[in-house]
Amino acid sequence: MNNSFDFSNFSRQSPKGILVIYIHLIYKLIKVSWLLLLLLIKDFSKLSNLGANYLYLSLTLLLLLLLARAYLTYKNFQFKIANEHFILKQGILKKTNTSIPFHRIQNINFKQNIIQQIIGVFEVSIETAGSKDTEIAIKALPLLKAEALKEFVSKKAQFGATEIIDSDKKPLVKIGVKELLKVSLTENHLQNLMIFLAIIIGFFQQIEQIVGSLGRTEALDGLIVESKNALSASFFFILILFIFLTIVALLSSFVKVFLVHFNLTAYLTDDSFEISQGLFTKKSIVLKKQKIQNITISTNPLKKLIGISFITFKQVLSGRVNVKKDKLIRLVGCKKAQIASIKASLFNVTELENGERKYPNSYYKRRIFTFSFLFTIGMYAVLFLISSQVEIFYSTILVFPIITFLVLKKVKKRFYKITDTMLLVGSGLLETHLTYLEIFKVQNIKMKQTFFQKKSDVADIVLQTASGKINIPCIRFEDAIKIYNHTLYKVENSKTSWM
Amino acid sequence: MTIFSNDLVLELPDIKKLEFIKINKNYLKVILINAFLFFTPLFIGLIVMHQYVFTAEINEFIVPIYGIFIAFFGFIIWYLLLSFTKRKYALREKDISYKSGLLVRKITTVPFSRIQHVETDEKLISRVFGLSSISVYTAGDSSDDLVIKGITKKTALKIKEFITTKINE
């Protein structure tokens, strides 16, 4: 026990925090002005001696100013615990007083970026569900104090004592470098490529904004036209491009996986998961079982081949869904046995596993076929109008079978199983996702029926949970009503808190 | 200590048998006024385009253009009129439901035990007719929760009161 720390009076973080804040400020400054800096460095040699001196002087001044700001931020950042509330005072000119009742605290996470690792402090962030402003991050606490704080808050918040990870406890999942390699190899490379390209395009747009005024865009346009001609002319070029993109896709998968999941370790305790991972920024998270809204177990054909899948834990989201992507906690590279033990520790799944899979009505297949074919035909029409070349229609020989194949895959993967307390929804296109939800955690329920669906006597069910929607499309109207009534009954009669 | 009991429920409360209440008739006027407010500027814009912007070639087809515009407007009004009767809500002891839609029928139910907060508000035109709307919010992605527009202010406050007491029970 760490009773040596007194939280009832205001205290500051570790003085090392000044350094952490300082570097964070510099980092933020560079992030907004990197282009300017780049231009400056490029033209540095053209500067006169006097000019250079001024530049050094202003830079030094700026750095000193930031240092002062970091110091003041540190000085004005105080926290204490009183009356089951976590109270925080901060702000240099604009003083803010935040107070979070313990029962609102969702979890307490430890994080270490590279600086914090070097100087040996932890960033403690307190996550709350609901109001998005009350997210608190204490930038620098020594380990002992951080753990004492966590213990104090979690004891009082009555979600049971959190164990400090002791090294001799056996982890539930431990992913070494070799496994991580496997994971990266079997990632969805196409998706990673897209993300990477999106970043690159964003990056270029930023440059373009600056360069655009210099009249280089014309040259760029010329290049694009040229390469377009080359593209239609040479098969060789396409091959090179293909190989290049494959390498980029593979690399981006590797980088992504290694950055986020390096040294992934997960422990299972009585009422929570403790997960730590990350290469440069080490993150350790305590995930309360009770606060997990639903889990999704996903795999893809490649991963299936080597017998691994990943689990996504979904917690309460606040505000817009995309704001907090990092609230999705992912365990990659889990083996079957590990998945089974995680599932078993969360819910009672035996009845569910033995239950019968129910598939959507054939209307679902018709709907997806209609939509995807209409979309493709529309795309072809647009392409034809732009290029007015008949040759593009040759590709239909390939495109339509592929679409048919994908649609059939998607339809096949859609199913649901429902028992008294649990719901399992399967979905996916190439990947397979199985979402497990305890019915009483539903927030509200919606049923939709279009004019055409009514004719076929089917309806869509949308279950809204605190961490997003779960769809069950195109099931028989009768079944939809049954699920609707059953869900409401379960929610309204449950005494268990949903978070 | 009470013994845990879980009696078999033979018949669950059925959403199909629920008696829904139509929203206030005056709200139709609000919807129509809103539609006119939306279309009038567009129409004026079209006239301005006709007079000053369009070339003679386009103006040859000006009658069909007006025709399409008015037909579109007429269709929207017709759809609004027909779908208005489908806007209904219902309160039960433990939840609130709202259904709407002509071509796409939607029904949403929010259990009181999951409601985070309730809001009533009156928009300008609604206020003229003494109407307001009530929104309930649950946790998570709150964009899709339940909103009932076009009930009298009195009813809205009554429902709010009812839900608030139910939440605090």
C-alpha cells in the first residue's frame, strides 16, 4: 500500500513535468510551423550575417518564452482529492477549476512517450464518460505516486482494487516480435495503403498551399498528363507502380502495427483487463469489464490461416464517434484459446455458441445486389462520359464477377444469434467480424421498414449502444418485433448498471 | 436475502399493440410554413436567373424548368401532407416511443432507465402556434436519439416531468 502520499491537499506534479510540458509546447509549435521552418532552412544561406543574428535572437527568445510558459503551467497545475471528487486547478491567465465525481471516472490510464520514458515519469489520464471537456491529463508523475493515485481513486470509486502488475503474474496475452511480424503480414494492407495515401495527399495539399503561389502547379499538371499517357502506353509502368504500392502497403502495415502494439501484454484480473502496449508511446490501460459495452472479434482469411484474430473492446463514447478513436482498445494476434478465455471471462457464451445461426431474409441479398450493381453501372456511365472510350467496358468481364463474389461473401457473413441475455452479430466482407453484446446494455432501439421491405415483410433493427450502433438488417418482420420487444423487456427489467 | 427469481414471462409487452398518439394538428402548418420559407428564396433565385443570368438558349426551355421546379415543390408538399399523419408517439410506464415515415417507416423506443437528459425547446414558428418539441438523449452517439416535434407546450412539459420523475425513481 502506498499511504505515503497525501491527496487531500493540493499538490503539484513532479518538477520534471516542466520539461515534459516544455517539449510538448515546442513540439506543438513545430507541428504548426514546420513548413515555414522548412522554407527558412532552405533559404538560410541567403540570409545576411545580421539577418541570421536576428533569427537566432528571436528563436532564443521564443524558446525562453515557451520555457516560462511551461514553468507557469506547471506552477498553476494543482490537484487534490476531496469528497469523492477529483479536483483540478489549472491555467495561467484563465483559471479553470475542474471537479470530477469518482463514479463518473471511466478509467485511469498510464502513458509514457519517449521523453517521459527517458526521465522516468508517467502521464496519468483520467477518462470520463459523458461530458467531453472533463478529460484530465497529469503530464508527469513518478510511478509510485501515479499508482497511489490510481489506487486511491479506484478504491473510492468502488470498482475494486486495481492490482499493480507484478512481474511473476502470468499474462493472458503476450505478443512478442515474432507474433507481431505475423500480425503485420496478415493485416488488411489495402486499408493501410489507403490511410497512408490519404496522409500523403493531405501532406501534399499542405505543401501545395504554399507552393501554389509560386506557380509550380502548371508544371505539376504537365507531369500528371504525361504520366497519364505513359500509363495507358506502358504495361511496365503499371507493374512497377503495382510493386511499389505493394511495398508501401506492407511497410505501412508494419509501421502501424509496431508503433501501436509493440510489446503488447494483457493481464486478466477479477474485474478488469490490464493492457499495455506501444513502441514510442507506451500506454497502459485498465479496462473495467463492467464498462465494456461490447466486443468484436475479427479475423481475415490470412489471419484465419495462421489461427489468429483480434479483439476490439468498445467503451462508452461521448459526443461524436470519431473524436475518440483511441477509445477503441484492440488486442491483436490472439489465439483461439485466448479468445475463448476472454469471452468466457466477460459473458456467459455457452448458450450463445450452441445457438442456431439466423440469416437475413433473401431480401438482403437482393438489396445489396441492386445497390452495388446500380452503383457500378453509374460509375461506368460517369467514366464513359468523361473518357468516351468504349474500351473501358471490356473491364466489366472482370468487375462484375468480382462484385458478385463480394456481395455473396457479404451476404454469407451476415447472421445473428440471440439468446435470453446475449446477442451475437456476424458481419464483414473479406474480414469476418463477430460482435458480442449483452442485451441489457442497449441504449435505445429502432426499427426501420421501407416501402419495399414492407412488401417482402422484412425490417431492419438498429440497436444503439453507448459505443455505437449494431445493425441487424432485413430480418422477418415477425422476428424483428420479437427482438424489439425482448430487448426492451431486458433493458427495462435489468438492475445491473450498464456502465 | 431475497431469492433471485426469474419467472417465465409468457407474453412480453408488444410494441405492435401499443396505442400511439398523433402529434398536434397545428404542426402541419409549421411544416408547411417551413417548406414555403425554404422554397421561396429558391424560387426567387430561379426568377432572377431567368431574367438576368440564363442565356437565350437556356431560356428556350424556361417553361419546362419552371414546370419541374413546381412539380418538385408540389411533390414535397404532397409527401409532407401524407407523411404527417404517420408522426405518432406513445408513452408507456417504462419507455417512450416515436414513429414516423411514409416510404421509410421508422419506430424508435428509448427506455427511461437509459435516458441521460431531457430537453424541450420551442422554435420560432412553432412558438406562434404554442407548440414545442421534446428531445431525449441517451449515452454515446447522441445524434440518433428520440425527438418528438409538434406537441403542445403543456404536453411537452408534462412528458418531461413524467420522464424526470421516472428517471429519479
